[in-house]
Amino acid sequence: MVIDGGGARATEDKVFQHNGPGTMLINDFRVENSGTLYRSCGNRTGQYERHAITNDITAAAPGGKLTGFNVEYGDSGALSDITVVGDSERDIRVSYEGNETGAEPEQPIP
């Protein structure tokens, strides 16, 4: 999937959730007062390997994590040209331990 340009404001949870296999490209995107920009699904039966490429992203405060990946499923993410405005505490890349039980991943892992 390719998202080339755009933005999201005032989202409660995720802007993009990647449930299927493959690669998602998010390019030239602005997110403001929102939850996570990109999250690979972490709690479905039959998990897939997922990849994300994020480039030219502006994230304005307040906001949640920018990206989240399940490393044990082989997920990966390439981030470049990320600008965070007014939120020096924002997590840019968070690793999770996903599951296949339907439960939310408990805590990000370091």
C-alpha cells in the first residue's frame, strides 16, 4: 500500500493499522494531535511479516507513538526525514511482543 501525501488530525487510536502481509509506504504525511501513525497488527491469529517505510513525516504535539512493530514476527520499519514539533518526549519507534490470542500486546519492549 502506498500513501503519498496527506494528513490526519485528532485521531484517538491508530491512523494506519497494517493487518495483512507486505509493505506499506507512508510518504509526505502530517499527523497532529493523534495516536500512533503506523502500527503493525499485534494480536490476530495467523500473523504475517509486515514492513513499513515512512519518509517525510511531520508529527505535531500532542500525540502518541509514531510507529509500532512486532519484532518477533519479522516486522521491520525504515524511517527517514521525521520531524517532531512541540513534543520532545514522543516515541518514534516502539517494538511490541505481539500474540495470536486477540489480547492487546501488554507493553512495548525495549
